Amino acid sequence: MNLIRKQSPFFPSLIDDFINNDWTVKVPAISSTVPAVNIKELDNQFEIELAAPGKQKGDFEIEVEDEVLSISSIQEEEKLDEKGKFTRREFSYSGFRRSFTLPDSVNLAKIDANYKEGVLHVLLPKHEEAQPQPKKLIKIR
């Protein structure tokens, strides 16, 4: 049994011609990509790791409003005067915005962040009351 029908050599494939043609399509200069995120819960805090290689720490904006943490970054397109003609140009600048609803256990006043080796680390400490308490033994009288 053959699942692929053999194409007639007398009928040229218009689809192949269309797909294989190197169309020079202008892609918008700003694209929106969402970086990958890891969220880890520890006894005393939450940790957010956001993969954003190639950025600087000044490229990020982190804000908290109505118990929603938002991390954003926008890089504007730079206009370059270059000599020569490009046959294709795919470099672009991008922006993103990630938002997370914070649980009541997070101490909003102590949120901290740092950027190192392409990963943005956001530390969300928990309130003392929200942290696990040690086991307490009760004596029976």
C-alpha cells in the first residue's frame, strides 16, 4: 500500500515553486516573545527565574500593583545607517511582559531581584506567619 501519490511529471508543482521561492518579506522590527519562567516555593520564600539572555539589568522593569507582580522589558529599534544592501534582515528587538498573581503569604515590602548570566532572579519572601512552624509537642497531664 502506497500512502503517497506519485506526482505527474507533466504537471509542474505550483505549490513547490511558491514554497521554495525566497520571498523577501519584511518582518516587523518589534516582536513579542515571552521568556521561559521557573517558579520555586521554599519554606521562607518563592523564587522566580526568568530566562532573558542578552539583556542588561537596566532593561527590566519590575512592579507590584494590587498583589500582581509584573516583569517587563522593551528594547526599541535602533536606526542604523549602514552601507550595503541586505538580501534578508532578521535581527529584531523585542519586548515582553509577564504578570503573576501573588499569594497573601508574600511580604511585598521585601521583594528583591538581581540579574546574572542571562537569568533574572526575583525573590519573594514570605511573612513570618506564613512560614512553616516547627513541630510542637504537647504534654498530656
